[in-house]
Amino acid sequence: KTYTVPAGGFAVFEAEDIVLDTEKITIEENTAVAAVSSGGKAIRTTTTLTTKPTSTSFENAEFGFNLNVADSGNYYVWVRMAIIGAACDSIWRSENGTIKETSLLFNNTFVAPTNLNSSKTTYSATETDFGWKRLTVSGVTAGIDYSVLFISREPNVLFDKFIITKDSTFKPQLDKDYAPTATIEEVQ
């Protein structure tokens, strides 16, 4: 799917809208996690891949999206998510073919969950305690699709919503429900 980000650079979409492989990603519905998720759904990673994937591996990405932006530049991807321990705190990410291991800990560029785990202040206390983590996407060119793809590195990472912004000072609020705004184009 391609998400069009308008001039000014702000778009919101639900995680369950970007699932590419339903055999490797569970869509949480009618669960405690879903009850606190925006739109009543969230996605959960289910597989483990500890060795760095190749660019060919991302042809089978589990979830992801393309951005098509009106304004060139750096963008910030805020992810509403929950991580509950060291066994589920990172993911593989590909930006236009450049592969990165991405830490998901709430220890930098984050809006902390309401309750952090008392012994590991970088984790959610429970899987129903969502916070926001910021990822940077650099050098996006206006009018050209830019891919952001994900492959599980560890299972049980929970994703709820994505906000794309050009504003480096933007921080989402924990108690605000950001309604989806992005124009979605189905990619054939």
C-alpha cells in the first residue's frame, strides 16, 4: 500500500492496514490488547529471525508501506506499540533497500507508556500498556515512492498505529486518539 503524505507532512494510519503476511503476523481482535488499541485492533509479530536478512528477504516482508510525500526531506515515523521484555524489543527494518536492526526500547525518542516495567524502565509493564517510539526515515524525495518494510526479529512485539510527520518537534500524546488521515492507494 502507498500512503500519500500531503504538504506539511502529517499522516496517520492503523497498523492492521499494512499487514502483508497474515501467516507471520497475528491481528489481535477481541482480546485485552485489542480493547486498548485504536480501532479495536493491533498486530503482533510471531516469528524470530536473529540473523540479518538480505534485501531479497524483504520481498517477503511481514508488514510495511510506501510513502509518497509532497515535500522532500526527513520524516519521522511514530509507532504506537507495546514491548514487554528483552525477548521482544527489536525488529528488522528496510528503508528503500537499506536494512537496519531497529531497537524498539523506550529509552530514546519516545513517549513512555503510562506504566513502565519497574525493573526494566525501557519496557511496557504489560502488553496492554502502549507507548510511542520514533523512527527516522531520511532523504525522502517528493513524488517518488519510498518503501518502509518490516520483518520480525523477535516475536510478541505489538504495533497499533503509525504517524508520519515532517515535524521533528512533534510528540504524540498518550491519551489522544489520532484518527487515520492518510490517503491510501492500493499497489497492484
